[in-house]
Amino acid sequence: MASNNPDFTDIKTVDDVDSIIPIDFDGCESAFAIRDKNPHYHLGSLNVNRVMKEHNPCYLILKKIFEEGKVPPLKLFTYGDVMQDRRDNNMVTMHGLKHHSLTYNQFLPHGYTCGPTPEMFPMGMNTNMIRTEEDPNGERYIQSHGVGVDEDDKTNINLKNMWDSSYYHSAKAHWLTQSIIEEGLWAPIQGVILKDTSYGDEKFKFFVHPGSVRSGVIEEMQDPSMLCHFFDPHNKVPEIKPATVDEFLDYWKDLLKKRGITQDNLSFIITGGVIEVNSEFANVGDFRPKVYEFNRKVHKLAKGKPFNIYIGYDSTHKQIEDLTKFSIESSIRSTYSQGDTTNQFMPEIKYLDYSKIPEYNREYKNQSTAFTYSRFLIPYLENYEGFSMFIDDDILFEKSLLPMLYYLNPDNAVACIQYPQYAHDSVKFDGEINIDYPCKLWSSLMIFNNGHEDCKKLTPDVVNSWTGAQLHQFEWTDKLSKIPEHYIFTEGYDNPETKWGCSGYHYTRGGPWIENMDTSNIKRLSHYEEIKTRRDNLNNLKRG
């Protein structure tokens, strides 16, 4: 059973199946260790629409593998089927895109990742050099501290390769997020459910392969309709019946039909003790040139400026903006890798104080905060360049907000959470009438593509004169990207039983920072108190 690939053994007949060694997953380590330490097998290929079951060698091989338990039970389900396990923390996460987004924001102003270079890398795998318009060949590398490292500097070559690869995968995450938003998930999420030994024997994790970046994208999106194709050696999804080989093949046949895919040939391998399905359909064609073009486009829009954040400032709010800034910084620092002092990006955080913007002369009326209208000046304040986020001063973060940048389509002017029409309190925390209107709360968190033609409409004259409805209902653009609502828990409106694990908490109905406000009806202030205590303790340590 020789193979052209020395890492794989060819399984060509039903009798060859006897040589497959099943893996004991009870004492397993990580999925990566399993793949490194155990044999890999080619199982052949078949056309799912024209398979002659009793005569096709690949079908017969797959059938025997399923029936004799050479692989664990296969479960076919949706991401929503395991949401309760995720909520109960029985199924731990792989940290989404928090680390990827850190690298992405660090390097995006400095360069873009390259496309395939088959003359240099015949296998077409390592396509990860960082390039600039001045250095299109990637011969110099922009390290995190901004120093160029020559290609022939052998002391830095390993570090260079590591950062090249990290940036490529972080850029791929942005492209893939947009691809899924625009076209849907092209193929089911494949992998195996394994014990996470870092948490002991009671915690389990989805190990996704192929698609290490895809696993992070999927965790961030939390789309309950996404299809999952997982082997379940510990029966962690007991409510889902194991699939037979015919159900398995029909599943893929239906996917191809729904997608209108004419290429219906699938190939199969066993790696890490489970079956992986490979096809042009599953791989979305040659995506590397698409990642390159997409990342180059976003890099050029950045104009060499790092991502920055504006927090609304209101002098009457007892410095809640300082606590919000602390929450942003501490949540981002929590994603830093231990011992790694090079990948420690922190966005510039600014307070949006209209009193320091001479061009802003709008009369103060019909607004509940000092930044009700001035937030729309951010593209102007950034000279219509780069990417900026605005957040209300009463959004406190427990997880990094950087992954939200991935939802901004570079062809759009702004990204925001497109909330439904809530039933609001009749009176605001300042005693004003709480008027309901379309797109209410949408502008509480926005990511501006500052150089977009629609953002250039937001001149001081426009912001000083347009009505609240025109500005807050986005009459200045129809180019809006949608950030999933699950990132922000909105106090007074969201149910903690159905909305959990959020990155931030929005106290839109007010809190202790509002002078003389009765906060007895404000819920989940424990998050505010916890963050405030952490901030105060840290300040005391610094003083002491």
C-alpha cells in the first residue's frame, strides 16, 4: 500500500481497512498532537451524485470504516444545537479571533500579506511575506516596534517567519468573515470534539480541521444555522444520532445541490483519527489570491494609521469614560501572549469632547448627552483616513473589542450593531422624553471607514445642521456593515438567559455616574462594580 505522499498510507481495497489503527481518544492530547503521532490514510474519492455503491471501492471502504468503528461516531448538526453547552461552558471556546485581531491591527498600517509565490514555495503553502507599496517583494519586515529587519539577518529570520504567518492568518480572518457574510458558509465545519486537558476531564472543545482560522471566525459569528460535521468520541452531543455512511454522503450531496455546485467529486482522508472531506467546493477554490487582494485593499485604506477609538465624553457623567477606557485596555491586554513582548498592540483611545472641537458649534438642545451629534465628526477629525471606532461612554468591556473590525466591509462606510426596535422606557435618565425612532442605538457603537465617500459627507457643516433623524438614521449612507448583536448586552432590554458571553455591557438607561439618579431598577450593575474595583485596586497599587 505505497503512497506518493510519505506521510499517508493508501487504502485501496476493503481488505486494506483492516490495517487502519483506530485511536483511543480517552487519553488524548490536542488534535495537533494526535495528527503528529498517528498514521494518516488516503481513502480515495467518489462522485456523490453518481456513486455505484456496491461497486465503488471508496464507498465500500467508507462503509466498512463506519461499521467497524475505525473512526468515532459522526454527528451532523447545527451550531445552534450546541449553544446550551456553550452557554454552560461545557464546550469551551478556542478564543475566537482575539489573538488574530491583535496581530491584524498591529501590522495592518505597515503592510499587506502576499499572494501565492509558486516560484519560491512550490507547495503553495507558505505565502506569508509582509509587503508594502515601496517594498513589493517583502524583502524587509516590519517588526512590532517598527524597525525593518533585513531578509539576510539570520538572527531574526525565525521571528520574521512567525510574524509573516501570523499576519497572513489574521488577514485571512477578515476576508473569510466577509466571504461568509456575503456568500454563506460554503462547507460544513469539520472536526472532532475532544477533551480540553487544560480544564481537566470535564471540559470539551471543538477542534476544527481543516480551517484553523475558520474555527475562530465561526466562534465570533455564533450563527446558530451553521452546519457542523463533527466526530464525537465522548458522546458530548448525545441528542444527535450518529450518521451512517449513506446519511453522511447524502448530507454532502444535498449541500452541493443547494449550492448549485457542478463539481461533485469528494476525496477522503483519515487524519488525527477522523475522516476529512476535501473538494474544490469545500476549499472555496484558490482563496490565497483573494486574501492578498482583500488585505492589500484594506491596508491601503488604513493610510498608515493604526485603528483608534473615540469614547463619548460628557462632563456631567462622573468620569465614566475613564472606566470605559480602562475596560477596553484591560480586555485587550488579556489577549497578550505570556512572555511575548512584541505582539502588544493597543489602539489609541481618545475622548470625544465637543468643547475641544472649534468647528462644532451646534446648539445644545434635544440631546441626552454632549456627544449626541459630535460623534459624526470622527471621520473629519481623522482627516478622512483610516479606521475609527466610536462608543458611548457607558459601554464597559470584558472582552476585546478588536474582533469587531472584521465585520467592516472595506466597500462600506460604517459598521454598527443593527438593533431591533426595542420597547423603550418613556423617560430617559435625564428626565427627557425617550422618543423611539428607526435605528435607535445603532449609532452607540460605530466603526467608521473614514476615507469612504459617504463618510466624507460628514463635514462640520453637515453635523452642525442636519437633524438627529438624518444623522442617527444613517441618511448619509446606505453602505452599512452589520456587527452581530451578541457582542453587546444592552441593560434593560436583553435577557441574560438568551444573551450571554458578551464582550461589552451597555448601560443605556444610566447608572451611578448620573448625578442623583435612582439606580434601583438598573440591572447587572455587578459588571460595572467589578470593573470599577479592578481599576481602583490597580490605581491604589500604582500610588502605593
